[in-house]
Amino acid sequence: MRLAIFGIGKMGGNMARRLIRGGHEVVVFDLDSKAVAELVNEGAEGADSIEDALGKLSSPKVVWVMLPAGAPTETTLLKLGYLLSPDDIVIDGGNSHYKETLKHAEALASSGIHLVDVGTSGGIWGLEEGYSMMVGGGEAVVESIKPIFETLAPGPELGWGRVGPSGAGHFVKMVHNGIEYGIMQAYAEGFELMESKEEFGLNLAQISEIWRHGSVVRSWLLDLVAGTLVDNPRLEGLAPFVPDSGEGRWTVLEGVEQGVSLPVISTALFNRFKSQDDSSYADKLLSAMRGAFGGHAVKRD
């Protein structure tokens, strides 16, 4: 397929690369002209503006917006509402709040434009491993762009799917990230407890490797923990400062609105708040995990 991608940062750039490798024709635009030039060298077609990128597409146009949630996405979607035509498709693959997505979908639909929201997970590893994608939108619309998802996913029938109408993809991704908070917190606390048991002289890298095979707590996050502990068992140089991206907050607030108890996710979120004034091993490990799976900036001591 032929599509444009607006926003080619850590994830958007690698998604463009995976699509190009899969035989798709990709037009890229970003405010960072160097990032555009890099992808042009790898087979993309560059554009120097949104209008220029749209001019390189045939109808119905398909545009993937991979920008930070909030103003960057809001502004771009508003502009696309004026520039696109009926039956064109906009894909929002960022971490937008699902309630904002519902408003965006309604606004674009008034002009006959389809919005597909894609909760995207995979971080910096997605280029090689594939991305997990939770897709919201009309059935026929999603079906029409299915080859895009089949290429980006770990396999054509693996790791992606339409989960419901517009807004559902971002809602499911919000919950996904809330669960992620809880899992990471549990690992971090457990390893801190073992690290504190000095009389046993436990080798945490060895233990993480044992758990990776056959244990009921094995996971990709544990794989990342193991790699981190082999390289830096004392987590030296890492500050115990753990930011939250926003989706953990949204998940907890949704639980309040729906009257659903979320004690683990809530506690994990609140721990991230307190990490700014703490100096625990657990928080250092949480920070290391975020850096390992998502390429997030890590604060140093």
C-alpha cells in the first residue's frame, strides 16, 4: 500500500522502516528534516510539508499520524480535516486519550473522513520484533488497510486486531499501559527485597535468568530486567526517578469513573509520583526497565 506517516521519531521512524521493508510505499514528513533525509536514504519518499505529503498520495489517501498526544496530534488532525476528502483515512497511532479520539472521530466523520485509532506497543524493539496494535474503527475501513497492520505486526495474524469502534483502540492501549505499571512495580519490589537480603549474597542477574525459563513469572519485561542486571547489577549511575507517561493516570481515573477497583495499578502509579523524592533500588530498576523497552530517557545520578 501507499501511505504517508507524519511523525518519524523513535517509533514512527522504525514503523516506516518496517513498512518499507515489507514492500509498502511510504511518504514521510517530520519537522526534523534530518530524520526525513535518513528515511529517504532507506527507501521512503520525503515531503517538506503536510500539503506536500498529501499531494504525493492517490485517493483514497491513507495518513498515519504518529505524534505525541495533546496539541501536536490535535493540531495535525484539525488540519487534516480541512485538507482531506471524503473516504480518506487518518490513523492515529499515538497515545491519545480515548475520549479525545472519540471527539476527533466525530469531527472528521462530519467531513466524510474515517479515523482509525491504533494503540501501539513495541517500543524500540518493534522494528525487528513487530508491533502489538489494538485497532479501533469501522470494520470495513480497518479491513481496507489490513496489509499495513499485517506488515507492522509480529505476524499477519499475530499481535494485532480490531478491538471495537473508534476510540476502542486507544482505550485498550490505556488499560494495557496501566497493567504494565503494575507488572513493572511487582518486579521492582521483588528484586529490591532480594537485594536487601545481604547475608545471602544473592546474584540477582542469575536469579532473573533462572526465572526466565519455565517460571510462571517469565515475560519480556523479565528478559529486559535480566539484561539490565547482567550489565549493571548495582544499577550504578541510575537515578530512582520514574516518570509516568499519562496513560497510567488515565487508567486509574477511568477506574474511578467506572467504579472499578484498581489497587495494584493505582499503587504503581502513586509510587512513580513518590520516586521523585526517593532513592530506592526498586525505583532505579523501574527506570532501567522503561529505558530498556521503550528507549525512554533515563535520569542519571
